[in-house]
Amino acid sequence: MRLKTSLLKEPKHKELVSCLGWTTADELYSCGDDHQILKWNLLTSETIQLVKLSDIYPIDLHWFPKSMAGKKQTQAETFVLTSSDGKFHLISKLGRVEKSVEAHSGAVLAGRWNYEGTALLTAGEDGQIKVWSKSGMLRSTLAQQGAPVYSVTWSPDSEKVLYTAGKQLVIKPLQPSARVLQWKAHDGIILKVDWNVINDLILSAGEDCKYKVWDSYGRPLFSSQSHEYPVTSVAWAPDGELFAVGSFHTLRLCDKTGWSYALEKPNTGSIFNIAWSIDGTQIAGACGNGHVIFAHVVEQHWEWKNFEITLTKRRTMQVRNVINDAVDLLEFRDRVIKASLNYGHLVVSTSLQCYVFSTKNWNTPLIFDLREGTVSLILQSERHFLLVGSGGVFLYSYEGRLISSPKLPGIRTDILNAQTVSLSNDTITIKDKADEKLIYLFEALTGKPVGDGKPLAHKIEIVEIALDQKGFANERKIAFIDKNRDLYITAVRRFGKEERVIKIGTMVHALAWSDSSNILCGLQDTRFTVWYYPNVVYVDKDLLSKTIFEKDASEFSKNPQIISFVGNRVTIRRADGSLVHTNVPPYPAILHEYVSTSKWENAVRLCRFVKEQTLWACLAAMAVANKDMTTAEVAYAAIGDIDKVQYINSIKDLPSKDSKMAHILLFSGNIQDAEAILLQAGLIYQAIQININLYNWERALELAVKHKTHVDTVLAFRQKYLEDFSKKETNQRFLQYAEGVEVEWDKIKAKIEMEIAKERERMSTNSSLSKRNSISSQR
């Protein structure tokens, strides 16, 4: 990835350019010390003088947030301009000064609208930070200090303010009683800060010739090498994946983790301000020599299996098949904004249209017009893809048909990213930004909420979510990482009962599901971890540690990211930007395939060939999940779990299908489901007995009393239990029934034998009836 810069031969401004801002993806306004406001049109390459403001030396410019303008378009057509005379000016798009407000003693060094457009923040040479209403009425003086405040910005939720204080950065909440966070960030005066709404990361630049990346708690994530000159400007791209850095004769493009993609050395003087276009494809810089520099992001790169795709120009892509070295060129009518390559399809969004290419045929793409709003995110699954932008969330088939558009009231779709949205063939999940403990679940085909419509709630904030990609909708699982860096897994469809949310890992920094099987990988502390069968926690939690593959991750350095998990290959980006590929053993994926097609003999043969404990443990859990107890017995025997082999044998000896099914569920820990099956089949004694075996005494007595049978059985086993532990009865209910019921072990044993005989008799009657029915149907 690099920047393609363009600079006019002669500058349009006669003095230095101090500030600029985009209105659309192709229209820019710039202001300079020559008092001019210029309007730049990139489509027609025209530059016109909008207005000349006599005696005003502009310092900062910020447009009213467009996404929040609503019906009042007039408000969206205004910007705030701060100046050296202590005033800020609200100016319309046509150049008319709507209002001038005396704000500070000395220059107003920065002015910023919040993301909702409800408040304006100004910072001055007098060390004061003030909050104003959108009409320019003073609300409060947020802070006051002895040194000038050079730069200021809002937090993503507009509840806090970040500002510079000499060499220090300060995060101050709007609530007066809330704790202020302050830390030394640079060795020189800090000149610029920016806080991204999507990734929640902070940028700072200072006179110590460095730029730095911080998290929202003030912890350092990256510090650059010293430049030759002070770093005068930094700015995040709208999607939070990139940022730009400006210095004297220097423009740099960086990844969000800090490392540099490209360095340009244009003849600009110092770059005092950088602004990204709304679609995130180009940069404008305010230069000290009167120029406005424009730079386009090109040579973005996408890979999938044997295909490499590069954005060579703004409207051209090159496709290369590494197997036969075939090269195809893809031409587009408009500028490419976003692209995604996965599942055999390339999806490209331009400013007006969406193109869908199949990797089997690059010549005839499917093209359809986009709805309003720039696409900020493309997600793909095997059957369809999701477009996310300011216009909403839209799910399309690869034939270009709109399938659904999930509606989530109050959500800002323009701030969603790949960590907060996930897509599978049947489900769409979105993490709410307003309440980060909630995940909203939608049916892919209808766009309606899953089940009862309630979101999935966690006890603390969620950082990243991911849906598994294979299998049936009713088995769909979601994995998520919370702020404590714990990894959890739970079912998407809960069928009326509260599905358990189970922790399967700690200190997990990134995760990804395989695109071809339900295998999960993650970067866990200093290890690369693969969960071959995460569903094992719902079948036999004891096997979890035996179904995990781990290896040392020190080669990936600090803070690596998982880029993709395609087939058996995981692509990881290290902190220095280099890509590292690591392979996952292929056998678990083959095992998943055999199990999904019920080829149990092949699965056993594979495990015998590989001779690995992890594979046998996976097969054991898969067999129990699919109720194939014969294969489960073989697999448990192979890993030496003799007690479980004996239990499986005892299940085989049970007289009826219902009791076998109940005990298989009991084996997986699903006590309520097991009891429900037995009660539904009329096997009351069996239901009571499983509660006795699990020492659920109160539930056993409750069932016996309710069905008026085996009360004496429950009391007898309870007495024996108390005698074994030399305890006295203290439960009032048991004391009450013990007075009126006589316990005789001979009678109880006779009743139990009669129940078992009755169950066998009913089973044989049912089997003979089914044989007769099959014979009569053949006739």
C-alpha cells in the first residue's frame, strides 16, 4: 500500500494554508493566512475563491457532522472556523458568516463538533477549554491551565474530551465529579491529537519529532523513531485502519498499530493539517508554502487461496493467479472504496455501484447500484455478503439480490467494523456500541431478531465477536472476547432455555474461525492456540484441554493480528507489518468432514492412522454430540477414559430408546433435558432415580410427590445417604414425609424390578408393532 500524491505547479493560496475539510468525497474547503476560503472540486479540477475574510487569520476548521444532520440540512452545510483574534465563526457552505463568537483571550487554536452534532469544543491560547451549544451559546468552561492548548478532540461516545497540556495528554470527562486521566506522552510540546471513533485509539504528535499511538486508558501501543523535524499533524482514516502523519516535507501513511506503509517527501513545507475524505480513499494536507497536497491510497492488496488482487490505480485492479501466472485487469467506472475477497468471490464497492466477481470468471461481473451512503465494511460468508454503511446494513446474495436489511434502532452503522459485526450463512450478529455488553442476533434470510428477540447479554463489555461458518443453523455458535481478554462460546439459537455461556480461554488477543470447518484459532498470551472442536464444552467439558493444539507464538512478536483462516492456513500480521503464515494440522478438518457426513468408520480409521490423543478426544466428543455411542466407546477407550467407557456400556444395556437418549443427555451434563425426556415418555421412576444419583434430593422428592409414586424409594435412599455420612435429617420436607411413609427395602427393590420389567415389556411391544407395520406396508 502506498500514497499517490498530486501537487499543483503553483499554489492557489498566497500564504500558508492552516486548515481544511472535506464536504463530500470530491469536494474540499481550505483556508489560509491570505484570508481566503477556497473550494476545490476534484472531479472537475476546479478551484474557486468562495470568500475573502478580511483581517481573519484562520487556525482550525471542522464541518458539522453530516450523519447527524437529519432533516435540518442547513445545519450540515456549515462549518466552524477558529481564528487568531479569539473568535470562532460559524460559516455556511456558500461562505456567509452566520455567527461570530468571542471565545478566548488570544487565538482559538482548535474547534471540534462532537459526533452527535449537539456541542462544540474550543481550545485557546489562554489555556481554556470551553463547550458551546451548536448555536454558539457557552455551556461550560471545562478546563483551565497556564499553557496554550494546541489540540483537542472528543472521545467516541462524546462523554470525554482529550486535550494537550504541554508535554502531557489529558482525558477529562464532561461530568465534573469523574476522574481525570493525565499522563506524560512526549518529550516536547504536543501539537496534535486525534481519537478514532471505531478502534478507540489515540494519536499524538509533538515537537520531540515523534508520533505515538495510545489506547483509551493512556497505555502506549507504539512510538515512532524521531523524525528530522517536529511532527505537525496526525489524522485517523474514518474506518480506523490507517492514519496519516505530516511533518516538514513529509507525508507518511501508517497502519493503526503504528508501522509505516509509505513515506512521501513532497515539496510542501510543514503540513499543518491533514483531513481524510469521507470514503477514506484520499488525504488532503494544508501546507506551509501555500499548497494543498492531495494523496490517494493505492496498491491495497487482497489474497485468497491462489489469487492475489492489487488496486493498482484508483479505478483499476490487477488479478493474478499464482498457479498459472495468469493476469486479469478489472476496470471500474468510479473510484474503488472497499473490497473483499473470500469464498470464491470478489466484492468491490465504488462510490455509486457494487461489483461482484466470481473467481471462475473475471470478465462478467454482476453490477448493481448502491443505496445512499458510502460502504464502510464488506463481510462475506459462503452464500451471501453484507454491506455496511451510513445508509444501513444490507445483506445480498452473490447474484446481487437484496435478501434482508436488519434494523437496530439508534445504532450508528458508520462506526461498525469487522470486530463488532459477524456474518454466517444463516445469522448476522452486531455488537451494540451504546451498550457494549449486548450482542444483537438476526436471522440472515429475514433480517428479524433470532428467537424471542432478546440480545445476548454478557456481564462485562465485549471487544470482538465471531460466528462459526459451517453446520446447521440450530447448531450455530458465537465466540467472543470480553474486556478481560477472556474467550467465551455460546449457542446463537437458545430454544426457550437459557443457553450456557462457557469460558474456553484466557488472555486471548485475537480470534478467527476457519472458513471450511468449525475450528477456532486464537492468539493467547504467548501461545498460538487452536480449538479443534469448541462445541466439546457442551458435550464433555473434561475433554476441552485434550482437544486443543498449542504452539509458541513468540515468532509473531508483540500485538499480532489474525488476518485470515482459510482451510488449514492462518495468516497473521506482526507488529512490524510483516505477514506470517502458519499451518494448522489438516486431520481435524478431515475429521469434521467425515462426521458431518456420518462416515463414522472413516473417522475411526483416520484416528487410528494419525494416532494422536487430540484427534481421538475430538472424535469422542463428536460421537456423543451425534448420539453415536458405539464410536464414542471406541474413542474414549483410545484416550483411556475407562469410567466413561463403562458408563456408555451401561447406557447400551438400558431397555428403552427414551432412557438411552436421556442418559446420553445426562452424559453431556444436560440434566433438565434428560429429565424432560423421561417424564414425557412416562418413565417416572427413571426421572426420580437420575435425581437421586445426582443427589438432587429435593427435586427427586418433588417428582415422587407430584406423581404419587416412589416416595418411599426417595426416603430410603436419602436415609442410606445420611447414614453413610453419619448425618441427621434437617430438611423439613423429608422429616414431614418420613412420619407418614414406611420404608421397607424389600418392597422398594421389588417395585424397582417391576418398573424395569414394565419398561422392557413396553419396549418389546413397540418393536413388534413397528415390525408388523413395516410388513403390512411392504404388502
